[in-house]
Amino acid sequence: MDATHEQQGGRLVAIGDTQLYVVERGQGYPLLVLHGGPGLDHRMFGDYLDPLADRFRLFFVDQRSQGRSARAPEETWTLRRMAQDVGELADVLGLARYAVLGHSYGAFVALQHAADFPGQAAQTIVSSGLPSARFLAEVEANLAAFEPIELREQVASSWAREQSARTQDDMASIMHDQFPYQFADPRDPRIAEFESRSAGAVYSPDVLRYLSSQEYGGIELEDRLGAITQPLLVLAGRHDRTCSVAGAEAIAQGAPRAELVVFEHSGHMTYVEENERYLAVVRDFLLRHGA
């Protein structure tokens, strides 16, 4: 079997024990882009990162058992295995030197990859991520203070439904109900724009259901950040109720070559809420570090 074959605008790439669906845009220095979730796919980025395609070769990846990627055994749905997938994918794609950008759950995977395989990526970007599950304890407190109250109840209900999600419609409803919590302004008109620009996702409710019952893979890297050898860009939204600035600061303080950029007008969705600055910061970091 060929290592890759075309499918619906992207291609399936055979790595190790599975196949990952990859959509490629642009030319230039390779940047592997990892989506959030768990249970989402590359469509969560919509076209928001596409301006980078003038200088960078973007590889939008549907991670293990998610989106249009092949189904892999449930016991392999771990942060460590998804991190290993990153390097295996780069090898199959023939990328001798590349960067990784992960957002939200993808940031957990990107950071795990940097800690488990130091220097395998030449640069790593952790966007709205955390170094330890202990920081997730803040989420419930943030929800308790979340206004307006009708949206607080909507978000709480969506979280409760994660462990029973079964269908595409279940996932779409959960995501829609959570978006107000993920933006600095819960009534931001750009939420509807984001939903339009990121339409077409293939959700994986089984992955969400499994990992939401497993503490989302239990990221625990605070005591290993010192081993990360490559330049690390840490991006955080000042008003992020899910992945706090405190968590981003812990990453930046622990990794020897880390830089922290805080987006003062953003929540969790920095690449949407402050898109122009986000793109400029990512571009500058990669070019300064030899992309």
C-alpha cells in the first residue's frame, strides 16, 4: 500500500499502526498544525491560518482516530501516542526540519511531543495549552462565575453531555453550546462567523467520550519542561477560562528557550479573536528561529 492516497481534498498518510488525514496548503517551511478537542478535526482552524501559506507549508492534521483519519485501537488514544504520531508523520512526509503548532488539546499534544522527543521539531508553538492537569481545576471556578447565567447553564449542560455524546449532531450541539465560554466576550458576534468559517467538521464523539472520562489524557509535564531543547512559543489569551495565563507562564518558566505572548483581548480562541496579531507573532517567531 502506498504511504499516502488522496481523499476529499486531503490525503491519508500511513504511519505506524494507523493513517492520519492531512490537508496541505502553501509552500515553504513546514508547519504541522494540530487541532483541539478531543474529538474535533482540522476544520476548527477554518481559513484563519491560511495567510501563513505565503511563507509556510501548512499541514493540517486530523489526529489519531479523529476527523477523517483511520480508526486506531482505543488503547492508543493517549497523549503520548499522539505525540509519537507527530514525528512519525513528519518522517513519512520527508520533513527533515519542521515546526509544530498545536491549539488547545493540540497544544497538549505539541508540548508532549516537545518533552518526549526534544529537538525532533525545530520549533514548537503551544497555543492555549497547559503543562499540567492541575490547572484544569480552575475551569469549574471560572464557570461558577461565568455570566450571563443562561449561558453558564448552557455551558454546564454541554460539559455534562460530553460523556454521552454518540452522534455528529451530539458533538455539534456540544461545541455550539461551549463556544461562548471560549471567547472573552461570550456574546461576541465573531462566534457565529467562526462557526461559519469552520463548518464541515467530522466529529469523533467516541474519542471525546473516552478522553473526557480519562481526564483528557492527564497531561503532566511540569517536571519535564527543562528537557525541551527547541525554541518554544507559548501563546495565551488573557481571558482564557479553560487554559489560564498561569498555566502558560508555568510552561514559559520551565522550558529553557520559551517565549510567552499574552493576547490581552482574547479568551481561548486567540487565533480568531486577535487573528492579525496571532499570525504576526507566529510568523515572527518562526522566521527569527530559522524557518
